[in-house]
Amino acid sequence: MSAPANAARGEASIRVAGEPLVLRPSFAALVAAEEELGPLFALVERAARGDLRLAELVALFWHCRHDAPPALTRETLGEAVVAGGIAGATPALKLLLRQVLAGR
């Protein structure tokens, strides 16, 4: 799918169809996520309370995907998150949310 995640850029990765998918929290990606999900700080607060919905997690990942293959759909990404379990997606989610709060 894409090159390995670059921690210096605040990137994370998850596995989709056995391949790593890099999630890059760029300005454009976060603006797009905020347009769909509302204020990012509220998203962080919901996550901290354990109130983050699966659809919100997948939406954040979708907007932050980087160098994804053209055939990747949001549904496929969602199915990969479900297949890997919420616990499997948590490290990537934590890294992205940390970037929202702290920046690079």
C-alpha cells in the first residue's frame, strides 16, 4: 500500500488486507475530518470518555489515509478496523489524537 509510517511526521499505520496503510494527520486531512466530525477537540474529549463511535474512528482514519491504493474504499477500511478489533486500532488512534492536541 504505502511506505512505512514516519513517526517524525506524526504518522501512524494500520493493516488493511494484510498491508500497512499510513495515516498522516496533515492540515488538509484534519480539516476534512473536522468538516465531517465537528471540532477535533470535541472528538478527543469523546475518545477520552470512551464515547468515540466506530464510524468516527473510521472517518478520522479515512481522512488521514496517505498513498492509499485507488481501490481502497471507506467500507473496506471500516471492515479492516473491525477485523483487527478496536484494540488493534487504538495505537494509531492515540497517535493521531496526540497530534491533534500537541502538533508536531
